Amino acid sequence: MMKQAILLCIVFLCQPLDVLAKTENERPNIVFILFDDMGYGQPPSYRADSPFKTPNIDHLAKQGMLFTDAHSAAANCTPTRYGVLTGRYPCRIGQFGVLKTYSAPIIPKRRLTVASFLKGRGYHTACIGKWHLGMKWVDGMPGTEKQLPIGARLIDGPNALGFDYFYGFTHARNIGSIIEQDRVVANVKGVENQPLMIGKAVNYIEERSREKKPFFLYFPMCPPHSPIVPAAEFVGKSGITGKEGKYADWVYQGDHMLGQIMDALKRTGQEKNTLMIATGDNGAARRPYPPLREAKSSIYEGGHREPFVARWPGKINAGSVNHDVICLNDLFATCADILGDDLPPDAAEDSVSILPGLLGETTGPIREATIHQAPAGLAIRQGPWKLVMYRNGNRELYNLKDDISETRDRSKTNREVAGRLEKLMESYIDRGRSTPGPVQKNEFELPFGNPGTKKRNKKKNHPKGK
């Protein structure tokens, strides 16, 4: 009897280890590609009569799932990137504008990011591309806004927030200064930047193929944001002539970089075990695409509704379409769900897992509601209804189901709906989260709707974003 009991104990103890080892070997790589200023109506897979060529976005959609109602956390660059990495609405820290070369970091080292979360669970993590979340320079303000001196060193950057490797640049207006890890390593012409970025990303994927450890690659590119500097090999490739042709070539180059990453994953045998997502950080700058109203920096749909395609061979049905409302913030909770891990209460407070949607297993809406933001104010979306809440106290209510262009304000005729959404917004703000869990603190007071309320906040990056 004693021998049998010992054998049973050994089997019981060893089985979980075997299951765990199998689970670790099957953990997917995660690649998140962020286009900069890509309009919802630019890829032909989203608008059939689009003049732009994005064959790789369109091919990725055929291989995976296309989302029709995906939204960035904000209608401009910096706030959206904060949401992607933290799973938290940027309005909670008062981030409505964009950062510059010498702007201080807006994500404290103590806050868990999707990178530090995955790193803590055995992933190798890399950010290659545009950072735009602030950096602390050791020498104060070295160089100029547009060019940093080689050797200039930073702290509290990507490496401090969970990324094992960083290769990129601060923001688009300083595109020539190349940073590797914690220091400036080169100054190049703007046209040379993106070839360097994609070359490094492809090399990274090739290097990771020789390791057993899963990886997370965050690739925030520059196209089609300015400066519009297509490399020589892409000039004329869009098939569009004139001034618009240069911009279209830049769009095409961004799509081609996506294709190079897809090719690298396939060539190295990592395609099958990789969840790949391609999306954009906000609408196109000064380029509205009807039927959506307005463009980048707008609280209307053209400012924050984004192309969003996801592929995970064997998991996501090829050629599928999803009409659920999702947010780029949802990356964090989705990664945790994939790993079967719980998030701590003070992390990813506004992130909801879209894994059931990716796997085709949803039975209802993925999100209860979603907050949008732009320099002018906030909006909350639930079902077809969208309530816009401007800083000056004005309100607008739209039913997107029958008015996707947001032309008919229904705030006066549907006061009950407007009141319900406003209370829900207040609840999300007051609780410091929009997901279940203990109340958390906001770092910024949001006095929307009361013009007489005096803001008790320090001025914090509120200009219109670029």
C-alpha cells in the first residue's frame, strides 16, 4: 500500500509539471503592428473604392479576422500609445495632447505594461519604431528638438517599462535620431529611418526563431504620418501620380513593411504560432473618409475608428469578420487571457479580452461600453449609441446604427439614453476603471460637463495632437 501511495504522489506531482511544460511550449508569439495616422477608409479591404494599395493588410484580413468597429483609445498619437501599453484610458492621467523630444515619461516605472507583464511570464520583448511616450535624458536637453547628439543617454524609457530591446526614435519630428536601448547611436536622413526599423524587426524575428522562448514584438511604424519620405524603391509603386502620389507611396511602403514581417514569420517557421495584429493609432491627418465624419484629432468616428486585422493560424477563422466594438487598450487583457493569467487590480483597468471574439466564441458584446477621447473632450459608446461630452459642457448624442456619419444630434429627443450614458461615464471615471475590480485612483480630475468647475490640475500636454 505504501509503494502504491508513493507512486500516486509522484504521478500527481509530475503531471502538472508536464502540463505546464506543454503550455509553455505552445504559448504564441505576439506581434502588434501600429500604423501611424492610418484612416479607416484607406485599405481597400475596408473601402472597396480606395485609391491606395495595401495588399498586405488586405491579405492579412483574408488569412484572419477583420474588425469593423475597432477604436484607438484617442484620436491622436501619444494618448493611444499609452492605452496600448497600459490598457488604461489616457484621460485618467490627463494626456490629451502629444509629447516632444524632451517630454518626460508619462508611464511610471511602477505601472505594469503589457511588455513587463509578458516579460514576467517568460517572453522576450522588443519595441522597434516610434516611442512617443516620453524619455528622461541624462544630460537634460541634449542637442535640439529635431536632432539628438550621438551618445546622448536616456533613462526611464522602453527598457524601464518591460522591453528587453528597443530600437527606434522619440517621435516623427525627430525621426533622424536613432536610439538603441538607452542611447542615441546614429543620426540619419528621414528617408533612411523606416528601412532601418524594418530591417531591425526582421533581424529580431530571425534571431528569435533560434530560441525556444516566445516573444512579443511591438512595431509602431511611421507611415503614413509625416514626414512623407518614401524610400527610392517605393517611389511610383502606388500607381498614383502628382502630390498625392508621394503620400500614396508612403502608405504603400508602410504596408510593404507589414508584408516583410509576415514573410519573416513564415520563412522562419513561426507563422503558425504567432498572433499577429495590424491596426492604426488614430485617423488620417486632415483626410476624412466618408461615411465617417472628420479625421485625426476629432472625437467623431473618423478620428478614432481604425482598421484592425488579426491572424492566428488554426485559432482564428480565415476570412472572418467581427462587428463587435473593441479598443486598442484590449491588447493587455487579451494577452493575459491567452496565458490563462489573472491581472492585478491596479493594471489594465480599461482593457477587456477580445480572445473570445478572435476564437469566434462570443455570445454577446465584448465590451460593456467604450470611452473615446480627443483634445476637445470625451465620448462614450454603448451599442449603437454614442454620447459626445465636450469640455465646454456641450453634449451630442448619435445613433451610429442609422447615422454612421454623425449628422443628427439626438440629445434633445433621447434624453433618457443621454442621461444613462452620462452616468455610466461618470461611474467609469469615479471608479478609476471600466472593468470589474476594486476602485483605483485617477491622476487627473475630469470636470467634463460643468463649465464653472475650476480645474485643479497642472497643465499637461493639451495641444492638438500630431
